[in-house]
Amino acid sequence: MDLVSPIVDVVGRVWDCTAKHRNYLRGLEENLDNLRTEMDRLKDARNDIKIRVDAEEAAQMMIRTHVVDGWLNSVEAMEPQVDSLRDLKSKGAFDVVTQKALPAVVKALPAENSIVGMDSTFERVWTLLGKDEVGILGLYGMGGVGKTTLLRKINNEFLKTSSVFDFVDFADAFNRGHSIIGFLQATCLLESGVDEDTQVKMHDVIRDMALWIACECGSEKNRVLVKANKASDEPPKADKWIKAQWISMMHTSITQLIVVPDCPRLSTLLLFNNSHLKKIHPNFFQSMPLLKFLDLSSTSISYLPPSIGDLARLEFLDLSDTKIKELPSEIMKLENLKYLSFKMTEKLHQIQPGVIAHLSNLQMLKLRDHNFGDGDEALQASVQELACLKQMNALEILISNVKFLESFLSYPRLVLCTRSLSIESCKGLISLALSSLEYMKRLQKFVIGDCSELKELIIDCSTKTAGVELFRSLEIMVFSALPRLDISWDINIPHAACFKNLHTLFLDQCDMLVNLTWLFLTPNIRVLHVKRCLRIEEIISDEFGAFGASLFSKLATLVLDDLPCLWSICRSPLPFLSLKLIVVLNCPKLRRLPFDSNSAKDKLEKITGRSEWWENLEWDNETIEREFAPYLSKYIPYMFRVYVPQMYLDEENQNACCIS
């Protein structure tokens, strides 16, 4: 047997390998020196990059890019990987080493000392937050009882479990503002305005005292500058502006601001409701470096001065109800802007492409689709631009183009942050299924108006959205000038599956509706206003009249106006546990009210109607008639008005649902 050849072959292979490694060993010192040299150079490059990264991360809210972070980690583990040194080093040249950090879903808040009883209250609140049927939870109480402490504790708990929630949204400033206003009202430092829901006013003496305190007890007289008088047609003189920190010029007759003031301390400038103000000097804002809050709403200005771009710290800009026709390119410099409103800007027909995208810190935006133009391509681009606003959490939008609506609904992130949606004068919109809006979990106000082609509104909560509570945040709905509208709904929908928190509904000129029986899906409705719906015969049809105390148990205001075919609200008497006001005008066929001796106990304040209508009402017995007769307030033309708070409606529809 040939045993030598294999051995020779093996020896030869071993020798080749040994010889190769012998050559490595002979040049080991030289190789090690080269290795140390290359490694030192690479470490120097790493240290330079790391110094830049650390400096930028510390100086501003930035985080290193994934590419840079990966390169730094690779250098750390590079010593055994000699062959990759030169190639890796060549890749270490970066123009950009940091990127903007995305905000945390929940940010930790400093904990405060616990208050006696806090733990049990927290457990109750946390349990409620975990329930699907709970859409809104309010914390209230006198100052000092621990509301803020509890809110911080809840916030920090979200750090552990926030993934189970769609979003976590704490409007701290908004809530603090309402809390302060409530406290001032409770201590009689503020009074309710004409509209108790949205307005407050201050007595002249209290106002003067407040201004005195704000001006450091009179030591800084020009710190707060207030000029609110219809007779005032001249702005304050330039020397008054220099020391001002807050300036309010509302409801004046000022027509122009042509002086360029020097305002090094100014943080707030209120110019709203100056309907005569048409002209502002181009350089008016150039010397207001600290300005954060600017309100130009309800003025007659048609353009923004280019100096608006000098307001680097501006966070709030309200241009609603102005005659603005175009926006200066300088508005793109407002990188700190968080709130921007274009509501009721009928003349603003085109926001230049890229303007909205540059305002990357916007959190709340109010606008109309036609602000972007009329062409389909422009509208499509504008939807994509809106979707780029990663910080936005509140959007109020009016849509008049059906293609824009379809495109808008295809962006889940835009849908999720929508707080108010108005669909008006939308040609081509024939049918709308509410399930198409199922992801609008923050929607608070929904308006459909002047859509003459809309034939069908489908309440389809139990189809593809089975088990999901639709519109859990929805509070206000307005349907106006929809002459062909029919509302279809599934009788098998679970009770209150769609509109559990809806409290206000206005219906006007919906002539195809015969009844509103679907309202049994709104267990917490408080204001129901039905006007000029020519074919409505019943509010609740007979087969659904047996809901007892659950039907309209929270209803406080019922207005029925100009309903010529209405003959029944509900065929069975209802308790109306919360009813305060009922108004019936121009409803000649309505001969019975759903009242018995137990209806509206201790709550009813007024029944308003014409005397001939009241005299023709039919009652089950005279006792019931006598019980309700004292509440009758006869309708007198030109002296009667049902006031509709503006917060319930879009400005375009304010007058649609008023009686006067």
C-alpha cells in the first residue's frame, strides 16, 4: 500500500501553512506598529466626531443619527478587525452628525409629595381610564386639593403602560387657564359674559386693580398697555411701546399702524376685533424680538408685513376672519410657531407650496382646503404637506372638495389629530358612511352644510367597526342645508355605541328626514335644536318610545322651530330629568307634549311658544295642564332669541340655528 504519498502531501500542506505564518511572525513588529498607527488615527477621528455629537446633543434637543452611532460603535470594536481599518476610516466623514429628536409619547413630570387619600383616588381614575366606554375624564375641585399632583402621577404611570393607549394628550396650559378663570369667577373677580359658556367680563374697579398689580403696583406704569375703546382711532405713541410687555388694543377704530415701534420687551400683542384696521407698516414687527403671542383676528388687513419673519420666537398667530389674500414667504421663518389659524379667510386662495411644511413645530392648525387653491394637484400636494407636520396634535379643517376629502381620509395621522371637521358646499358628495371617519378618535365637532347632492348619511357602527366605540370624543354635530339627506342606521347597533359624549345637535333644512329616532344613540344629548325640516313628523317614532328614563335624560334645551309636519316628540311621556327650556314655534300639528306629572321635576324653567299653540294643546288631564301652565313664556317677535354659543358652531353657521 502506498502510505508515503499521503504523508508527503500532508507534510507539504503543513509546511506551506507554517511558512506563511513564519513570514507573518517575522514581520510582526512592523505589522503591530502599523496597526497601532492606524488605530490611533481612527481613535482620533472617533474622538473628533464624538465631541461634535456630544456638544450638539447637549446644546439643543438633538440625538445622533443612526449612521453616526453605528460608526462610533464599530470603532469601539475595531482592534481585532485590522483589515477593515482603512475602509472604515474613509467612511467617517459626515456633514450632518445629529437629527431632531422625536418627542416622547409621554414625558416624565416631577413627582410631588403625596396627599392623604391620593392613592385610592388614583386607583379609581386609573381604572376608569382603562375602560373602553370612558372617552373623557375630568378632574375638578377647589385649589390645593391635589388635582395637579394627581395629574402628574397619572402622567408618570403612562410611562409604564402608554402603549395600550392610542395617544396621551395633556393640555396643561389649557386646563390651567380654565382652572384660573374658574377660581376668579368663584371669588367674584370675574363675571359671566353674554354667553356663559365662552365669555367672562371684569368689573372696571377690578380691572384697574389688576392692571396696577401687573405694573408692579404702579412702579412700571407702561409694562401693560391697554387701549380698548371704539372711539379710539389712534394707536399709542411710540414712546409708550418701549417698556411694554403686554399690549392690548381690541375693539378700537384704529385704521392703520404706520409707525414702527421699538418693543424690546413685548411678548403679547392683541389686535383682534379691530374691524377698521387695514394697513400695517411693512417693518412694524422688526423690533419685537421677544414676541410670542400675536392675535390679528377679525381685522381688515389684506396682507401680512414681511417683517413677520423677524418674530423668531412667535408661538401663536391668529389670522382668522381677516381679508388676507396671500402670505409673505417670510412666514416660513417662524420655526417656533405652535398655533396658526386661517379660519374664515375667504380671500386666501393659495398658500404657497412648502410654507406649511416649514412650520415644523406646529401643534394646532385651523384652515380651509381652499386656502391651498382649487386645482386637484395643488390640493393633493397640500394634504401631503399637512401630513409632514409631525408635532401637530390638533387640526380644525373645513373641506369643500370631495377629492381633497378622499385624500385627507387616506392619511391616518391627519385623521387622528382632527378635532373639528366641517364638510361644506362639497359637490359630488352623494353618500357618507360614518365608519369612514372611525379613526377620528379626537373629533369634537362635526359639521355638514350646504351639500345639496348628499343623499345618505350611514350610521354603520356595527359593521366593520364592531366592538369599537365611534366618536367617543364627539360633542357637537351640525347638519344644515341638506335638502336630500336621509339618515340610515342599523337597528342592531348597541345602545350608545356611536355618540356617547355627544351633547349638542343642530338640524336645519334637512327636508327629507321624517323622524330622528336614531337619537336614542345619544344618551347624553343636552341641546337639541331642530329647525326648518319640512317633512319631520316625529322626533322619536313609536317603536322606540319605550326607553323610559334613558331617553333624553340629560336633555336640558329642546328647540323645535318651523316644522310644519311635526305632530309628535314621543308618543309616551318621558321623565326629562334635566329639561330646563323647551321652545316650540311654527309647529301647528304638535298638539301634545310628552309630559306627565313626573316630567321635568324641579328642573323646568320655561316653555316658550305662541299663545294660540298653547291653548290648543291636549293634555291627559287638567292637573298636568295646571302644573305646566306657570312655565309658559309667550313668544313675542323681536324680543325673543335663543342664543347659540359660538363654540357649538363653525363661524360660517352661527346664524343658521338661531331664532330671532
